[in-house]
Amino acid sequence: MIDIKEYKPKASKLTKNVADKKYSIQFLPVQLENISTLKTLNYKGKKIKVSYLIDIIHNLILKYYFKKDNMFNLSSLILKEKYGHDYNYYMDYLIENNHIILFRNYLKGKHTKIYKLPESIIKGDIIRYKNSDKVLLKKYRSAIILIEKENIESNKIPQDVKKKLVDDLFHIKIHFEKAIFFLDAIQQDFDIYNKNKYSVECINDKQIFYHFDSYGRMHTNYTILKSFIRKNCLSIDGFDTIEFDIKNSQPLFLCKLIQNGRILVDKNEFELYKYLTYNGLFYQYIIDNSDYTDRKLVKDAIYKVFFGKNFKSKADTMFFRLFPTIYNLIKTFKKIHNDYKVLAHELQNLESNLIFNKIIKEIMYVAPDVRLITIHDSIICSQEHKEIVEKIFNNNLKKEFQIL
């Protein structure tokens, strides 16, 4: 039997991928357009860089689009490390000109300064800026290749898997005009439109973003793309792509949590729940046995049960009626850990372990030249490698959930 742990990857090529980067594409609110052609400004007796001002605003807008939360804890240590000892002049300039708002001041032992973006920027026109500041570009390159030096214990994803996945991101092509046409043609939320358009532009320009969070998920330019763009506008090595996903993954991984802990729930109830989730029938079953009629609303309701505080909402009542002992398990699990968010973290850890430590690890051993993109609970590969990836994906799913 093959021992996948023995696999040794080739040396990473990350450094080469970012070495020639001459600029980074950034958000530019129209309120700052009048200074964007300048290199520096004189402010309170200091010469400050316009590129730094725009970089600060860009990063806040980007965080807002990703998290949908207009509250930003900005550490003075991090600001100093990135923008130098005069970082406070940059922040003061932005506050004075109403480009950011100081929402809450620093409180020792409690929190750092908390900033907000004004509505005029969040809801206003945002164009693009090519930031060619050499210091910022150097930091961008360093952030990309830092993956080569990270401690493997700092994240639940193995280091060789991280290197492979980050390197693969630089080899994906996007059909730019097709993606932009799609975005422009549909009516949608302003923020969703902006972050998707920005991601499409960055992918097209090989400006790659990635982040490994503490719960085992990899966030990239690709994870925020709308499904249509992922399925119809990407290519790998000249081939169209195909995406394999775990159906109703969060409800399904609750099965794994129950199996791992040998937690007592009603046997017949669990067998039905397991059958529905493994076969991708879970959400339809709820539609058929409740007054919910829309799949998205059903999914939102289930997420409230799984990841909310369970205050006897309509969603809680519905889930308890259909799966009473599993509902009680969910409530008990959160109560034991004294944290209603703990279930979300546990399920994401289980998802990560299957995707990265098992499926991708095996693909790397069996077919090391296959390039991959991960979207949390799904994997994208080229049509050329559909057969081998699909086989490994499905075999690991069966093994994980003890399906014969």
C-alpha cells in the first residue's frame, strides 16, 4: 500500500512567479483621485507618500468586501511595520479628510484603535490604481514567498500542500472579457459586484491573494468568485475546468463529528440524516417536509441552527421537528464548550482535514503535475485530469463517512 506521507514535493517556484511584478492593482475611491497622480504630500511638516495613503484605504475596502464588517482593528505595531515610524501622519491625514473614521480610540489592555470607512466611500464610485511603490511591492513579494519559510505547525494544512496550492494559483487563466460581461449583465449587490470584478482583474493580472486561516481554510482570489465565473471562465494549461464539490458539506461533516465522538443520537434518525446528507438530498428533504420553498432560504435556516445561538427561531423549531436528537446534540455541544461558534470551527477543521490532508495529498502523490484550485469544500482541476481527480475525490468521501 502507498504511504502518502512519504511524498516529497518538488522545490517551490513561488519566488519566480512574483519576481517581475511591477505594480499591484488597488481600489481607488474617487475622493482620492485628485491626489493619485502625486508621489508625495506635505502634511504637518512631513512628506508623506500618496501610495501609502491609497494602500491603507485599499486594504480596508478589501477587508470590508471579504468580511462585510465595517469595523477595523488596526494595530500600531502592524501599521509601523508596513508604513514606517510616520504611520500616524498617514492615519491622521485620512481621518482629517474624512476618508476614514476613528470609531474608538486605543484602550490599554482592551483593544487597539478601531476605524470605519465612511458611507461616501463604501457606496461611492471606486476606480483602479496601479500602485508601483517599491517598498510595498517588496512586502507583497515577501508575503507571497513567506509560505516557504512558515512553520508547518502554524496551520493545520501541511506545508507541502500549501506550497503546491499557492504555486498552482499562478498557472490559472481567466477568460477576462467573458467574466466581466457576465458581471455587468446581471443585477446584484453592489459590494458583491465590486469584489468579484476586482478579483477577476487581479487574476487576469496574476496578482494573487491567499490566506490560510486558523481553522484550516484557504482563502484566495478564487474563493469569492461567483459560481458562474468559476465554472465557465477559468482554464488550466489550456483546458476548461471542472469542479468537484461536497454536497451540503457542513450538515454532512456533522455526521463525521457524531461518528468520531460516538455521540448518542437516535439510530434511525441518524441513518436518515446520514443518507440525506451524503447523497446531497438534505436541503430538498427539508423543502419537502417544511414550509420553506427556496433552497437558499433553507440553507440560511440550517446555518442559523448550526452556527447561531439556538433561541427557538423558526429555523430551530423546524430542525427540532425533523431531527430532534441531532438538534439536542447541537445545543449540548455548544453548551459544553461555552461557545456557540465552536461547531462552525469543528466542522471547518473536519472539512479541511479531508480536502487538504487526504484528497489533495493523494492527488499530489498519484498525479503530481495536476494543478488544483480549492474553494473550501470543493476542488477545481482541468478537464484533462477529470478522471483521476474524480476517482480520488469520491473514494475519499466514501472512506471518510464510512459509506460502503
